[in-house]
Amino acid sequence: MKQLHWGLRGTGRTSRMIENAIEETDKGRAVYVVTASLQERNRIKGLFMDRGYPNMKVETAETLGSLDWRDLSLMGAHPNCLVVVDHYAIESKFAPMLKELHRYDADDDSGKQHE
């Protein structure tokens, strides 16, 4: 079985997410970054620290406890709150659905399906 989004590794998605979270924080938003695991939380927290944002709220869905995956919001949170989810958290939690979503995608212009 193919890794779902392996071809997108190293393309800067996490870096762009971090930059977006920083921009929104600088605008005065209360930003929560959701990661796939505690290990990823620590890694991404370090990336924020490297950029001078040691107090960025970086959590997992489990440590937050009130994440609503349907609209990526925190239940009961202030409207100023913004939830930003790292792609790996989505890919990890919803791997079976993503696989199904892409089941019949063509590999290339030939129309051949993914295996």
C-alpha cells in the first residue's frame, strides 16, 4: 500500500502552517496548533521557539479535549480563537478516509488508478 501523502513530504506545509499561526498571533488571535502526537507537539513547539514564539499553544487533539473536528474549532472557546491543524495530525487521524477519498485517483495522465 502506498503512503498517502508521501510525495508531499518536505514541501513546506508545516513551515507555512507555522508562519500562518505566527501571522494570526501577531494580529491578536488566540491560536492553537494541533499536532498528531506528543512527539510531534514537542518538535513543532521547538520550531516556534526557534522563531521567537515560545508561548505558542501547541497541543494534540487529546490534550485539548474539546476539539471539534467537523469545523476545527474548540468547543466553548472565544470567537477570537483560531485552530490550526498540522497536516500530519489530519493524515494520522483520518488515514482510512483519506485513502478512500483518493482510491480512484489517477496516478498520472494515463488514467491508471492508484494501487
